[in-house]
Amino acid sequence: MRSISGYIFSGLLLLCLLPSVYGQDTLRTYGPRIGINLAPFVGFFTDPQVLGAEASLDFELFPNLYPVFELGYSSMADSIDEVSYHSGGGYARLGIDYNFLDLKDRSQHHAITAGFRYGSSIFSHRAENITVESDYWGDYFIDSYENTLNGHWIELVGGITAEVAKNFFIGWSVRYKILLNPDMDPQMVPLLIPGYGDGSLNRVFGFSYSVLYKIPIIKK
Amino acid sequence: MKYVVLLLTLLLLLPSCATQDVCDDDNQSYMVTKFKTIEDDGLIGDTILSGMTIYGIREGKADSLIYDSISMSKAVLPLDPNNDITRFVLSNGISMDTVILTHSSEVYLINYTCGFGSRFSLEQYTSAWDWILELELREGKIDAELDTDEEHLWIYF
């Protein structure tokens, strides 16, 4: 909880600092905005290592309404008590963000948003060197178990985006994710559903930290 | 530069959410059998058999007793994950019978700390001789997570 309040504080601090970064500009530009989510790179330093990358595309289609499309990939491998496990695959999320900031306050494109996503991942997971213990009959071994799965979830998203230079943004979001099909594999719960997280949990928190560039196609 | 510092600060604030399962359970699958008898008035009653010895028939292995000459009203018996058939010999020193169980099974993950277990589905159940009068299936699904008051098979003597 402390880390979430840390986010909020830092984000608000950022917004307060921003107007001094560059001059007021009454000309607004619109266009598709592409982003790279830096949060998956944290996975390089976790144990087990989770490798991944994620990009996003959004557009202010109507005032304060941003349809969002996110696309990513992630994979992990781990060994737990002789069982080696691997999971990996791609995912996509589609949704919409609503900006709570008043239009008249927005000579820059800062945003405090709330929204939702529908996420889906197609991935495969695999365990090797499986042992089923039996003291009396003798242990049973199988080389591997593999399954290709399709996970679905929805996310409630809250975030802050700040325009740090003309058309360049940084943004973060906190996400509450609800897994729609937790029983996708009754034989082996996925340790990683790409884009969602730990498949043994029906609800998880996630976050994103993105750098974005808006392609200024339309000027108003 | 300010933003690089800010970004790194935010990344360090990331919640670490590792789940740690603790495994103190037995991963093996046991079938719980309860001994029954039909009373003179036709009602089904529990029965305690004395001097009971039970062992499984293990191909290519020496017999090993699961129960050795004890009084009991129920038996907890491990099913064989290597085969589709598990056979148990029951004896009280006077009479003897063999219970033959046909099952399918699949391997499943109990959790990532405990590892894998077998989930059995009992398909056929019969006894070879006359001592056992009848077998009654109570619960055909047998997995490694045993519910303490579960009863899978009633054996009538």
C-alpha cells in the first residue's frame, strides 16, 4: 500500500512541476500516441526472471476519451523442486481511458485517467521432469506436460500522464486485474499468464510506467 | 536528468509480490474404504474386523504389508499411479479376498511447492472371491488432497 501511495505522491509532484518545464501553449495537437511500457523491464531483476516487452497505442477520439490498444509478450522459466517450468506468449488489451482534467485547463495534455481494459493472452506452458510420489507402489515419472492456453481478464485502470516535452509524455497506471477463466488448465495452474501475472491468483494488482510520443497530425 | 531520477525512484517502489506456498502435505493419493455389514434387520452397519492384514499386489516386487494383523473398521489404501489397475489382498487369518480396482488417472499440479500428484477416477471395482459380499462406490474421484471425512468405497463382509 505504501508503494502505491508513493506512486500517487510522485505523480502529483510531477504534475505540479510540469508547468514550469515549458511555456504555456494554447495550440493543441491531436494524433495517435505510441508508448513503450517500461514496467516489464523490471522483470529482468526479479527471481524468477520474467522477460517481456509492451507497447501501446491510444488516440483522443472524443474530448477526454482515449481508446487504448496494448500489445505485449512475456515469458518466464523457473525450477521448483526438480520441476522445471516455462511459460510464454503474447497478449493484447483493448479498452478506454477517461480523462478527469477539465478541457480548459489543458493547454498541455496532462491527464488523470480512469478506464478499463479487456485482456487476452495466447500462451503455452510446460513442466518437465514430473514425479508423482508413491512410497508403496513406486514413484511415477513423466518427461513433460505441455498445454496451450487462452487467458481472459479485465482490468480497472487508474493513471496519470504528463506531457514532459512537446508531444512527449510519461505516464503511469495502477491496474486491478480480474481473471475471467482461472480454471483454464485444471491439470496445471499457469505461473505466468502473459499480460496478467500469476494465474493462481484470481485478482492481481499490476502497474505500468510508460514513455509515449504523440504524432502531431492535427493542430487546433 | 530529473526525470531519470524520478523514474528510477518509481521503479524501486515496485511492490514485490512473491507468493510462497508451504508444503507439509502428503502428495500421494489414498482411497478410504469403510467396512460394512448388513445386520439381521436388513440395516447397514459399521463393522470392526480383527486380525486384518492388507497388502497390494505389486508386479515384480516383494509383498509389503500396508496393515499387519490389526483391528480396524476402515482402511486407507494408496492407489498405484503407474498402472490402471490396483489390487489389494485382504485377510483376517481365516478368510481372504482380493479387491480389484480399475482406474484412470491424470497428473496434476497440487501447487508449485508441493509439486505434482495423481487424480484418480475409479472405473470398475470388484472382488475376486466370496468373503467380500459387495462393494459400494461412494466417491469415484480420488486425488492427493484428501478430505479427512471422505469415504470412497464401502466393503461389505
